[in-house]
Amino acid sequence: MPKYEYTCQECNRLFEQYFTFEEYGKKKVTCPYCQSAKVRRRIGRIRVAHSEESRLERISDPSAFEGIENDPQAMGQMMRKMSKEMGEDLGPEFNEVVDRLEKGQPPDQIEKELPDLGAPDTKAGPAGLDGD
């Protein structure tokens, strides 16, 4: 059921109403605060669904990578944005690295301070299964 946003022209308060497409335009809308019928519909934010392919195209724009190797903060911000676009939690190690980059720490220093970063789990067997 769509949500419609309104502003009351009497008390200037914002409110929402839910109507089916059939009901919209037929039901009288009144302010729930002052019961005035002098209301104006507001245009709310529009959400656009993107395919995975279009999200990947957007984040792989070459211009987004210009000069990034010399700017740890920009690199961290770009990595966080890419992670959000992918919609996946890449784990605490990834978040640690991105946090450090966003604070301006150079990548080579991060590698020195986190020597086990990205190392395979030695307790796991083939394909990440327990060796037991």
C-alpha cells in the first residue's frame, strides 16, 4: 500500500496517509492534528531499484579511481562505498582496514601492523571445511 505525505496548511505539520491506488483521490484527506481539510500533498523521496549489473557498472567507473593510490582517506571511502553497493558484509578485517584508511593511515603501514591480514585459516581443510 503506497504511503502519501502531506503538509497541513493550517498547522504546518507533516503527516502520512496510506491508501490503495483505488482509494487515492477518492478519500478525503484531513490533518490528524487539527482536522483541517486544507492539506497539500508532498513529493517524497523516490527510491530506484538497481540491478546488480548496474550497481557494479556505477562503482567500476575509472574516473573514481584517479589519484586514489596517493590518498588513503579517499581509498577507504571508495572501499566502503563499494562494500555498501555490493550489499555484503566483508567482515571485521575489511572494516578494520577501511577504518584505518579513512583515518589517513597508509596501506603499507596497515600491512605492517596487521601481518596476518588476508592469511588463509590454517585450521580449515579444503574449500574452508574443517580438517577434522
